[in-house]
Amino acid sequence: MLHIVNKSPALTRSLESCVRLSRPGQSLLLIEDGIYAATSADTVASLKHLKLYVLQPDVEARGMKGRIVEGVAAVDYAGFVDLVAEHSSNQSWL
Amino acid sequence: MKKFMFVNRKPPYGTIYALESLEVVLITATFDQDVSLVFLDDGVYELVKGQDTAGIGIKNHSKTYRALEGYDVEKLYVERESLAARGLTEDDLIVDVEVLSSAEMADLMAEQDVVLSF
């Protein structure tokens, strides 16, 4: 299962709920304001049971290119499509 | 037949999400699909008894949850942690639901063919 979060963890609890309702080995893609979560080492550490991805155009748009925690995988739009296609289902934490 | 899960995480009247979710649930049920409704976070407020919208000029759609049974939508799940965090119990809800832990809910979510978020 692919989880998708598009809100900053400082603004909503979407990421928190996603973590609570995810299972080890599932994937999480951070898009739009969700990418800010990947700039915090503590937050990224709390996500280590998941395969973590950020959408690079959203990272770059927000000037966060140099601030993403090391080891977080970046994907472009085509990579986003691949992730959706690779997983049997996805859940957007609006 | 596909397994559809509708995940409701918003309170009932501040946005249109709760009402729209109900509409889509009813449409999906019409197509004889396996439908589950899940209520998490502030979504549990959608099911609270005693809603009276007379003063805000919006239709009280909470009663519609009681009609779901008539459309063979009988799988309603509420996350225990979300209820507890809001000082609510199963007795405060307008319909019969199955209360699940976060872990049980995560398992159920992983079994679905389609997950729709509201």
C-alpha cells in the first residue's frame, strides 16, 4: 500500500494518522506541503518502518532541496506514477 | 466485486467532505460493491448522536447513516483511539459500529482494492 501525505505536519495531523494506521514495509510519498516532514531528522526517524519518498518538484518549489534528510528517496512526476502503479492500492491522507 | 473503503476524517459541517462521502458511498452501494466506511480522527464526530442543524441552515445528514443498512452498507468501523481522544464511546454514536484498534484498522485498510479519502 502507498500512503500519500500532502500537508505539513505542523498544520494538520495527517502524517500522524498515517503513521498510526500504516504497517511496516508499506510506502509513504510526501507531496506538496507534506515534503516539509522530510526536512526534520526526528520526523524522518519516526517514519523508518516505511519506504519514504518525496516529490522532488515540490521540494524544489519550496526551496527545500538542501534540507531534505539524507537517505530520503526523491521521485519526479513519472516516479510518482510508477509508485502508484507498483502498489495495489493507495490512501491519500487529505 | 471490489472492496471499497471510504475513510472519513473530517467533522460533519465545517467542510463538504462528510456529505460528499455519504453521496459517493450510496452511489457505490448501488453498483453492488463491497463497501466499508471507516471513521477516524475528527471523522468520528460525523456519527455523534443529537446533532441539530436547525440553527445553521444546513441539512442534518447524520440521520442518513441510519439509512445505510437499507442499501446493504453494513460495515462501519470506528477507530478506538480516535473515540477515546475525544472523550466519546460507542454509546455516543447514532449507528452500530465495530470499534477497532489502530493496528486492526491498518490491516483492514491494507486488504482493500480501493481506498477513498474524505
